[in-house]
Amino acid sequence: MTRWFGADPADAFLRATQGAVDLVHNLARRLTDGHADAEDLVQETYLRAWRAWQAGTRPRRVEPWLATVCLNAGRDRARRAARHPEIPVADPDPGRSGADVEATALDRVRAGQVEAALAALPHPQRVAVVLADVCGLTAREVAEATGCPLGTALARIHRGRRAVAALLAEPTSPAASRPTPPAGPATDPGTRR
Amino acid sequence: MRHDPQTLAARFIGGELGRAQRWRFQRHLVDCEDCWTQVRAATAGRAALESLREAAPARTRDRVRAVTELTTTEPHAGAVVIRPRRAAAMLVAAAVVVAAAVVGLSIVRQPSGDPALAEVITGYRNSTAWAPAADPPPAASLDGLRWVGTSATTLDGARVLGHRYARPDGTQVLIVIGGANFPRPPGARPVADGDWVTEVDGVTVFCTLPPVSLVVGSDPAAVAGTARALVRGGG
């Protein structure tokens, strides 16, 4: 953190936060409906973070801080969208083209199934597993970013992962129904084998 | 260690068990079907979710850099310097004035006395202020904005074109290209490669060279993104 002092603020901010662009992008993708909206949310997250940085904020850990800023910005956007709904427009994926269409299509089928399973999770579980597994935060950082106790974060992450695995194992569309806890083991402490 | 397979598995996978606890749990997994089922299911779910990770597109990175560059407060002759301790209060004030979610800080308060610059701002704010023109745009889309129309006017005796681009959310950018020279106004902040940026009454004006083009808009990041896409030759 000491290297931040004395440096040009914009350079210091970018040096400290640019490594987390992928994290914020992955989170924003799951908080919005399309690539364009996700880009806007990433931009808004960095603008808010930059403002806070200029006001003197220096987070202990940049990743959970940016995740929190992104979650808050996403919540605000959702509220605004609820008040002023927009007509959805086609949002082409700008990332791919050309020869790898077939491989891309297969990847997308699989990714689509995982995304559908993810979308079927209750919101707190969805946010927790996105932060942990898609964004790469630790359980402690998830707890910090979402403002919940560590035990709660661990439980949400664990249940979310199990539910995704169970939904992907189902022969029918994973998004067809709301997930139920997988037919699992008894949690009775007396069931030790 | 209390036998709660769900909690134990969650703490084990989450790296929240101490070294000794971890070792004991790993031994326990060999014999305990309940805990093993929990760990296996969660590991499978984690692997599936990790497959969704993707790198942010270059354009997103550009926009992150742009939003920082264009809202940086720097000392200039005649410029309003925003100190970090005052930044929060000034930002709140700016947010109230502009009433938008994404707004750049006012880097330089530029008097809008320059007639050419004032005409450019007018062209941006009023899509019907300039005469419609049939000239082709530089690209059908730039940085996620789509071309919506071209108009023309005369600046300092030279004909200039204004190509308007927009996003579905209403963000608009005007690219002004023409024979007119756009000298760097006093107080404008130099950017790399001879480019400069300034702000006039809440509108950001970004000049790229060559060819001399002004990219004009209320969203600083959209302006910078469009300018970069323009230089690169497409969206």
C-alpha cells in the first residue's frame, strides 16, 4: 500500500485496480442482461471507485472493495431500470467471429447450461458463488463484499455450488425449475459412519 | 470437530480449516460417505462455475482507463484544481448539477467563448442545428455506438461534417471531421500523441490527430472510447 503514496493518483489507482478488471467484468456480466450493460456497469464501478479514491479511500484489499462497489452500482442500476424500463435490443457478443464458430457454439451450449443453473439460484447464493467461483474471491472476501458473517458466506457458497451441480446433473433443462437441495446426506450429527 | 457434513465440507473447500483439522478431515473423508458426497457435489459445482470465467474485452479495459484519465484533476494555468479532500463534496455538487449516474468531473472550466467550439457544442446538443448531409460516416458503429446520421455546417469558412452515433440507452456522441483546424483551446488537457481534451459546460470535447477530428459528448468514457475506436479505424 505504501507504493500508492506520492505517486500520481490516476496512475496509482489504475495500477492498484486494473488487475481486477476481469473480476468486475465477470461480476457485472451476472448482474446485467447483456454485454453492453455489463460494460456500462464496469465503467460505473470504476468511476465510483475512482471518485472514492480521489476522496482518500485506500482499501486494504482492492478486489472485495471493487466487488462491493460493483454490487452497489448494480443494485442502483436495477432500481433505475425498474423505474424506467428500456426496450431490449439485440446485443451481439463482440468477442468472437469466424472460424471457431463450431467450437464456440459447443462452448456456449455448456456455458448456457451453467448460466441457466446459476440464474435459477436464490439471489444471495447466486451472488456468493459468482464472487467465489467466477470472480475468484475467497470466502472471507465474499463475506466482506456482501456484508455477511463468514459462516453465512461459506454456507451460501456451498449450497450454491451443490445446487448448480445438481441442476447440471438433471436430464432436463436446468433452468426449468427452481433448484431444490440435492437429495443429500443427512446432516444429523449422529450419522457418523 | 462436530460432525456436520455441510459445514465441514464448506470450510474444507473454502480453505477455512486449520492444518490439523484439514488433515483429520481428509482422513475422515475416506470413511464418511456423507461428507464425501458433500465435497464431491460442491467441487463439481465449483468446477462448472469456474468455467464461466472470462477475460474482460479490450474495450472494457479501454473504458476503465478512459474514465480515469478523463476525470483526473490536474493543475493547469487557469484551471480549477480539485484537491482530494474537496473532491467528495465537489463530486456531490457535480452529480446534483448533471443529475446523471455517470458523469465526469469538470477538469477544466472552459469559457465557451470560442465560436468554433461553441458551434460544435451546439451541433452536439441540437441534432437539427446543422443541415443534413449525405456524406458517409467513418464507420457504421464505433465502440458500441451506432451511426444515426450525418449533418454539416461551416466553421471558419470550411465545411465540416458531424457524424452522430448513439447507444440504445440514449448516450450520444458527435464526431466532427472537416477541413477546419481545431486549435487546442487554452486550458485543454494534453493527452497522448498530441490529442487534447477539454470540457465545456458539461460536454467533453476530445480532439484526435490525424485526421483532425473532434469527438463530442456528455459521457466522458463514451467520448474517449469512440475516439480510440475512430483512431483504430472501426468499432
